[in-house]
Amino acid sequence: MKRTKVKELLTGFPVGEEVLVKGWVRTKRSIKEIVFIALNDGSTIKNIQIVAEGVKFGEQLLKDINTGAAIAVKGKLAESKGKEQPVEIIAEEIELYGKADPEIYPLQKKGHSLEFLREIAHLRFRTNTFGAIFRIRHAIAFAIHKYFNDKGFYYLHTPIITGSDCEGAGEMFRVTTLDFDNIPRNQEGKVDFSKDFFGKETNLTVSGQLEGELGALALGEIYTFGPTFRAENSNTPRHLAEFWMIEPEMAFYDINDNMDLAEDFLKYLTRYALENCRDDLEFLNNMFDKGLIERLEFILKNPFERITYTNAIEILKASGRKWEFPVEWGRDLQAEHERYLVEEYFKRPVIITDYPKEIKAFYMKLNDDGKTVKAMDVLFPGIGEVIGGSQREEDYNKLLNRIRELNMNEKDLWWYIDTRRFGSAPHSGFGLGLERFLIFLTGMTNIRDVIPFPRTPRNAEF
Ligand code: 4AD
Ligand code: MG
């Protein structure tokens, strides 16, 4: 007999049919000789109620069916007498796959803190909270592909192992097969990377953008969606050492087209979640963040504010606030500044453009003022920067000048610079941090709770 998922049983499945369900016990309670089991199989946050008559199954079996146990149940789908659920299964056969000893199984009925659940990340999928979060994460990953595919963008697989540092921040994890106990050295006494696996220094990518640009300058519109690595030693609720980034890159887009796409994309994903993850969002709304759904709906209805960096600095200076980090033209904005602009001043998402070139990466297009670049950061409530992007420098000489000014190794980037010699064209793109956006969508406050297995400084468990 074929197994039916709980989600299907709860959405108009014909009553009276014989069905087979398989899942994990959430709760069990007995009333006289009848045992009621709430069974969850991950297909939905809702459980199906199993009604088992004691006389049919024997005491031992029912005793072993505790919270966390895996079982299969065959029985008839019936209208439920209880008010809690529309239907239930009157059990005829029960098979116990795996017990979960109540003395040692950590996920008993009482609520656990998110901190505690991080320590048992191998089991936290079995809670309502993490079931909801990871179903939403899946839905968003799917929606990202759908959005771009429907628009005619191509999914480009950029490499994970690279020899360049796209963001120029030097926050890279090295990839090597050199023997650490016997490191080859050159005449100057430096490590001889010509003996390494790739014959040169390599690292895990911090961004697929540079390779993405190569694709966009031929395929027109592309996007990447993959794991990204940053060895920045920031232990914050917004930073991961391994996160997932979505990077669209488009030929013939200027900075305004880029902003329009970013806004449309974020609204599309938010709408997708509201339309397709309703049960899970309602659960998170009720359990953690009573303003969650309202906030998501607000985003859809209102245009994002668009201001220049210079304008943002003026607003922050005029605020009369005492800042932990100084506000001064030329300095980067900190989380406290970003959150003030979004949460207090404009009370909506804000796109900041035209940052000083010194605080942005080498590839951004220089403005006519010679001081600022066509950068854009999208700031969201509760998180700050969710997207970073820009129009790219397509002028060969300007790009080369900037690379030299920054003392970057132009030999490593020959292939990138080369695209500006042949059929160069205006183009733009941005990067969305998947987990940053999921913090916003789920109402979680720590990025470690929206990725299955967080990688952070001093933590690579699981
Ligand atoms: O602003 P970033 O560094 O931009 C880039 O990497 C560009 N190459 C993107 C592009 O234009 N194609 O990173 C982009 C986004 C940030 O806005 C943030 O959402 C996320 O990636 N991000 C992180 N998310 C989690 N943990 C970290 N350590 C992150 N660093 C960046
Ligand atoms: Mg950034």
C-alpha cells in the first residue's frame, strides 16, 4: 500500500478511505482505553491524529510509542469528533520503526530555547519551529529559481574554488593540499605555491560575481546561487562563515535598472512566502513575532526608499543621536546607522547608492564626481544590509587604474580585465544573502537559526 503524506490527508482527502501514514510521534495521550497520537511527517506543520484502541494493539506497543518514535499506521480516515482537527485515522495496524526513550530523548513536549536547539542541530528539524523554517527556506530557494527562469535569466554555476578575491577584503579560506609538516619554500623562504595542487594559491569563493560577469557579457542575464565563504572573524547574529548567496548579473542594466530588479525580486519572494508558506508563517508569527506577517505584507505595499550615501550621512548627523561608531562622510555605515534609517527614520526598506569609492570594492563604476561609485545596498528592517550590488566599471582604463591604485594583483585578474577589451558593455548586478533574507521572512533574530548547519568562528559541528 502506498504511503500518503499528512498534508494530503488534511487537504480534502476522501473520508472513509483506507490509508497508510508514516511519521514521528509528537505527543501521545490516553483517555481510558483509547490512545491518541499526534503524528507529524514533515510535509506540514500540522499533525494527523491517530486513534488507537488499547485492546487492538497490546500494552507494550502503545507504551513504546512515545514522543519522537517513528511509526507507520494503517487505518481508515474518519471525520474527527474533536474540534482540533477535521479528520483522524482510526488505526488498524501500527508498526514501530524506532523507539525514542523518554528518559533520554531531548525533545520532550516542553518548549526549548533556540540556543539549546542549536546544540542539538541534528535533532532540531523535528521541532515545529525548525520544520517551519526549513520548509520556508526550501520554498524560497525554489521561488528564486522560478523568478529568474520566468524572466529568461540563466542559472550559471560559478566555481567554488577560485584564485581571486572578489571583494578584496582578504577574508578567504585557503584551499591547499600542501603537507603542513613539510611546506615547500622558494628561494626567498616564502611558501612555494607552485608545488600546491593547482600550482597557485587558491581559496573558497567569497562571491561568484566576477565569473558571473563573464557569463552576463554573452548570455545577457544570468544568476548564480551557491555557497559562499568568508573567513571574517565576526561572531554576530548576522554573519556566517558559510552562507548562500544569489547573484544576478545583467548586461545593459544601469544602476536604476539594478535597483528596480532588486526591489521586484525581494517583493516577489516575500509574496511567494505569504502565498505558499501560510501555515508555517502563522506558526512563527504566533510563537515568536506577533508582527511578522504584518511586516511582510507592509513590504509588498510600499515602495523602497532610495537615497544617496551623502544624503544618508546628512540624515544621521541631523538625528541628534549618540552613535557608538562615528558618522562622517567617507566612513562605512554600521548596523546601528542602517537600522536607524530603516526602522526609525523611513520605516521601510531603504536603498542607499553612490558610496565613497574607498569603502567599496574595486569593480564598481566610478561616478563623474571621481569620488563615489555606483553602488547600491538594500537595507531591511531587523537586519540591515540584505543586498549589496552595483553597476560595474566597464571602461578598460578606469578599471585597470583602480586595480593598480589598490595594489591588487592584476595578473590574477587578467581574464576579468580582458572582457573590457572586447565588446565591453554597461552591466550591473547584486548579491542577496539568503540567510539574511530568511531572518526577515521567519522573524528569527539569529542567522544560526535559518541555516541547517551553521558555520561560525570556532564552530563546525555536525
Ligand atoms: O555586499 P557583499 O559582500 O557583495 C558581494 O559579495 C558582491 N560580489 C555581490 C554582487 O554584487 N554580486 O555581499 C552580498 C550580500 C550581503 O548584502 C549580505 O546579505 C550577504 O551577502 N552576506 C553575508 N551573509 C551572511 N554572512 C556573511 N558573513 C555575509 N557576508 C555577506
Ligand atoms: Mg556589502
